[in-house]
Amino acid sequence: MPELTIRAVTTPADGPAAGLTGLLIDSVHGGASVGFLAPLPEQTALEYWNQIFASLDTVLLWVAEIDGRVVGSVQLALCTRPNGVHRAELQKLLVHSGYRGRGIAGRLPAACEDYAVSVRRTLLFLDTEAGSEAESIYRHLGWEKAGEIPFYFARPTGELHTTALYYKRLER
């Protein structure tokens, strides 16, 4: 079986734009509520990733690859306000539909947690679609549910839905 590698993208030149674009389109077209509506045009997805590459000083990005193909990604947005430098937001955990069930959704957040600990962040938080498979993944990874907000986001189909808020304290 090919080896999974997880690496941080630290410069725009390191960003596999085409692979990430395909990953985002696969996720949105598969129903993931990650800020976009379906159908997601390739140009819109590419523009999104270029924005992320331009903000790598405050939004950190990890990619999961198998044989050079992007199969997953996750972001960690560090809070920069003086009263919040202890926290960060886990964002856009994506795993390509053809590679689910291989532990990628566990390894990507673990990379974020390791980094967060190394820069003295003690609290991570996220939001995800209430009732989704992602909720069970986060609970399995030790995240605690803080609550829900109804009518928070539009699914890729445009239907309004509830988001679930989760947090994880990091004490290592």
C-alpha cells in the first residue's frame, strides 16, 4: 500500500494548487459544507487556494499526499488578538472521497494539534455540520461539543442548516 505523507505548506511555491483545487471540488460536490455552493467552478476553487497561500503567515496549511497526489488537507487559523493568543481554529478538514476510511481524517488534525502545542496554543475550536459524519470523527478524536447554532450555513445545495461547535483543550 502506498505511504501517506502529511506535510506543512509553508510557502506559496510549496502549495499543490491543482491538487488542492481538485480536492475542494470533490468535497463540495460530495456535500461538504466548507463555505462553497455546488457546482463549484474550478477557477473559484483555485482563487480560494491562492488566497490561502497568500495568508500562510496566519493560516497554516497541511496536505496529505499518497504518491504525490493530494488526498486531504486541513487548516489552522491562529488567533492574533492579544486576548486570544492561546487559541486557534481548525478549518476545512478535507479528505478526498476516494481515500476515506484510511485514517487521514485523524492524522491531519493531529498535525495541527502537535503544531499548536509547539507554539503554546492550549485551545482549539471548530464548527461542522450538525448531524454529519464529521461530528462522529471529531468526537472520536477527543473533541467536545459546545453547542449548536441553527440556520448557520447553506449546504452546497443552498439549504440552510445547523452547525455544531466543538473545542479541544491541549495539555501536553
